[in-house]
Amino acid sequence: MTDESLSSFASSASSTLGLTLNYQPLDIAFVRGIGCHLFDELGRRYLDAFAGVAVSALGHAHPKLTAAIAQQAGTLLHASNHYRNPGQLQLSQRLADAGFPGRAFFCNSGTEANEAAYKVARLWGRRPGHGSKHRMLAFANSFHGRTLGALSVTANPAYRDPFAPLPAAEFIQYGNVQKLAATMGPDVAAVFVEPIQGEGGVNVPPVGFLAQVRALCRQHDALMICDEVQTGIGRTGYAFGHQFESVTPDVITLAKGLGGGVPIGAALFGSSCGELLTRGLHGSTFGGNPLACAAALTVLNEVLSPDFLAHIQARGAQLQSGLEHLFGPQTVVRGRGLLWGVQLDTEPRPLIEACLAEGLVVGSAAHQTLRIAPPLIINAELIDDLLARLRRALLRVPQTNPPKIPR
Ligand SMILES: *Cc1c(COP(=O)(O)O)cnc(C)c1O
């Protein structure tokens, strides 16, 4: 890729006629993928270390996922939630096998999953005989989605402020149990928490934090809603990110990797609140249709297959030590499993573009974070290749996090 084409990344595509202006895409179109590799229109090959924002859990054109989708497409795509849907039952059973037994509501995205959780939190707060629990707590740098309910518990002012007024929420420093304890009260309906904050900068909370959130929610009769949209489905080396601390939230929300690229979201409600969403209180036309369920079942079967989570943990450890070695001890590298952030001291865009020039797709998160989230099927050789490409990209932008020792 020429330097000229690199410098045109930011400007050319954003004026694409016919599309809204809310994205500013890089001027590169991926038209094909296989395994952990993507190909652009010119046939150039890239190692995918972003998985379309932690979505393509099984990589691209995975034979089992492709076959399941094709098989279901040739059988029945959709019938609606007016009829019993065996795929949804199977999928909820598989999610229970993964460690969260409960009642599942299926939808089409992460924000919808959180919207459903939010509505159940409202119902929880209005149970007869429990007073009026209406306060919603969340954490600074949280991201829960773009619809108004999910946005109201999303911290980023750039996302929130243009759409004020939003339903009220209170934000507490992520990881600060003392602050949370001081803010809790009998009028709190729910606490929204990500096991690791993805969009907010791949922020890993102190060990014990989730357990303490769990205890405080129990003490104050508030729902603990774990947003696992990014951390779920094996991403952190556990089926669900909260399992790192062996806590049981009241609600977990899923999307991103769940369908491996086919849109599907889910809100899972544990025994405390699983019966609150009764007839007519919520719904989705597409939610959990046979196609989406077939895809998600295939993804879960792979992620829950023997040794797969151990594979993610091993590849994660390899990636972590490679990143730490590459960036040097002055740079913070944080994450778990196959979700990693590197704290840059500049905006990530030049490095992301340099990576593309080296045939590597990486992403960013808030606060100058480089985000690396490859397909979960990545192997040891490709992790080495990822690190080698990243090393070469760093040589193109030497002003990014210069280490004291040469790279
Ligand atoms: C991406 C994300 C969402 C929103 O998901 P969409 O499918 O884009 O609506 C919500 N929560 C977390 C933690 C996410 O990473």
C-alpha cells in the first residue's frame, strides 16, 4: 500500500453518497475472508486481529458455521416469535451449559440486549412491596450501546450529550468499591457492569471487584447486570467474562461474538428476575430467528468444545507476553484471553494505518488504546505473525510509544 493511499484513508470514504455520516470508515473494503485472514478488493491479504469488533469468533468462512447457515437458510429463515421456536430453546440450553442457567430473551444486537435488561430492572424496581427502586448505576468509561436506554447507562459524553435528556443514571469510577458502596442504597434498581470494559479502553478491574459488586447488589436488593456483549462467548478465556471471579450476576447480556457474524443478541435472566418479563412486556420481530439461532448454536458448540477455552487462554498468554516484550515495560498492556489493549501515548490511527500497510487489521478503544481482538480460532503461528507485523508497523511510526530497548 502506498503512502498516498494511506493518507487518503480518513477523507475519501466519509463523503460516500447515500450513507449517513455517522461513520468515518477507512478507505478499504474487505470483500472476502477465510480463517483469520481478510482480503480487500485488490486481493491483498490481511491478518485479522480485530474480528470486526470482537464479532467473528470463528474467523471467516468457518466450514461448520457456513454449513449451518446454509442448511438453515435452505430450511427456514424466519417464522416470528408468534410460534414456538425450538432453536431458541436449544440455544438457551447451550447458554446454560456455558454456565448461566436462566431464561433467555433473544434480540439482534448488544444495545437491544441491554435495553431488555434495563426494562427488567425497571420491573424489578417496581415489584409490589419493595418500595420504589428507580436508580440505575453504571461506571465511568462504560459502553452499553446506542439506543436511548442503553445509552443512558453509557458514560461517554460524546455519545450521550447530543441526545439529552436521557433517563437518569449515576456513574462511579470503574473498580472503586468504596465509591460504589457509598452510592448504593435501597432505591437502586440495578448496577450495569462490564467484566472488562471493552470500548472504554480494555480496562481490567482489580481482582475481587465483580465479587464486591455482587455482594453490594445483594445487600441492597439491586440487580447485577453484567454486560458480556464483548467479553462473553469465550473472548476472555472463559465462556463468560464474569466467570473469572466465580460470581453469578442476576442478568447477563450477549451479542457480538454470539452469532459469529450473524446478528443476534441475548439477555439472560437468572432465577431472581427470570419471571418478570411476562406476556406483552417486551418483544422483537426478528429476535432469535431460526437463522440466528443456528449460527449461535454452532458458535457455542465450538467455544464449548473440549480444550477450546484452554486454547484461548494459552494464545492469550502468548499474545500478552509478545505485546509486553514489543512495547517495553513503560507501556501498559491490559486484557485477558484474546481481548487486549495497549495504552498508546498518541492517537491510535497512525499505527492502525501502518498495521494495514503491513497486512494487519487492528482496532482502537477509548483513551488512545490499541485494541487487539483476533478470531478465537487463531493459532500460535498466527499470533507470532501478528506480533511480527505489529513490530514492523511500529517501525513505520517510531513516535508511538518508543521503548528504551530496541524493538
Ligand atoms: C458493542 C457493545 C455493545 C453494543 O452492541 P451493539 O451490537 O453495537 O448494539 C454493548 N455493550 C458492550 C460491552 C459492547 O462492547
